[in-house]
Amino acid sequence: GRSVTAVDISPFIANLPFGKDTTCFSTPDASGSTSQASNIVEALEAGADLLLVDEDTCATNFMIRDEKMIQLVAAEKEPITPFVQKVRALYEERQVSSILVIGGSGDYFSVADTVVMMDCYTCNDVTSRAKEIAASGATTPSNLAFGSTRPRYLNGTAFVANGKIGARTQDVIMYGGAEVDVSGLEQIVAKSQTITLAYLLELCSTKGTQSLTEILDQIERQLDAEGIDSVSSVRYHGEMSRPRRLEIAAAIDRFRKGGCLTQAPAR
């Protein structure tokens, strides 16, 4: 599983055994549900306004809890609040839309604005029929508030490279003595982006008093105004291409060195 550092996943996961805190959750080996919860909260922190969710790569217990399971396991005994109960609030409170590709659960019919069905590779709008089906049976409660999340900050001391930086391959950033595995980031399509990410990680390490969101905003302004070569110590590098802010944040989130992220700004 992927590493998670100081992420507030409490909108989705709480009431863990032994009182484990989920407002500042860290683990070197996240389960499917905690990984998905972390991915969403991290995406919001990075400024995402649309989530693309494929059922095939999701944790089932994170996506839904059917009526029978709700009857068997009381809410106070279940640590996971499924995405179906939060997706509506995510749009109404945070203005973040979601596009889901699903084929195994109709629980999302009641919270969807539009339902499109593929039939022989043709898209058909079946929203009206989906709403009729949803109205005819029991539905999962979906009126929960999304909840608040806490900002994170880079710990400059722990995040300094202290050595060579670069890209070993398209999927691996070399950052001092550490390697950052970005193979799970499908939007990285060239090694030149990974090289740029390495330089951007080093740039981020100098901005410890700002939140991660503020750092990403500042980097975007710098790239827009000064160009991509401004982040490298070698002017006119020639082997760099610009990643999105989402991939910058995701690379930081996959840095496994302990203590590199915190919910308290550096002093």
C-alpha cells in the first residue's frame, strides 16, 4: 500500500479501534479504503474540482454500504462513511464534481444529477429511469455534511534533499537519498515531467511556513510568469516539461520519509 502522512481523513474514516486519530492520519502501508480516502482529501487540498472514479479500481467498502450491511453493523461500529453518503455534499459544499464509472451498485442513482448508460458503445441518458428505480426502494442516507479538513505544511528539515536530485525513470524521482515512486500517477506521461517534479520538490522544501495549498498556488504563479526553467539551477535545461499542480502534490504525498508533512507550520 501507499504511504500517507498527516492527512485528515475524518470526513470518511473515524471511530477506529483503540481511539486511533484520523484527523492527522499517517501510515506507511495504507489499506484500500484509507488510501482512497487519502487520495480524495489530498486532491481537494491540491485544488481539484473534479474527481474521476472508476469502480474497478476502488475499495468496495469505501464506495457503498448496502441496506443489509447497515442493519447488521451499527453506524457507530463502522469506521468508514462511504463515498455515496458524501459525494452530494462534496459538490454542494465544496463545488467539486464527481464522474463515476460503475456497474455494480445502484445506490448512486439517488444522488446522481445525470446517469448515462452504455449500450453497444452508445451513450444513453437514463437519468429518469434511474431516479424511478431509486425512488422505488430503500436508499442509503446521503444528506451528510462533508466535514472539514486540516491544512498541511512541509517540514523543511525533513524534506531537504541533501544530495542529488533527478529522475531515474519516468516512474521514479531521485531525491537525495530517497526514491519517490510515482508509477501510480497515470497523468505523468514523460520522464521530462518527472525531472521537473524533482526540481519542484526541492523548491517546495524552501517554503515551510506556507501550507501545501499555498505552496502550489505560488509555484503555479512562478511557472506562469517565469517559465519552467526558473525552477532548475541549470538555466535552459532542455529536458523538462510541466506537470500539473495535482502531480506536484501527489509526488509530495508519496515521499516516504517520516515527518516530511505536518499539520503545524514550521517555525
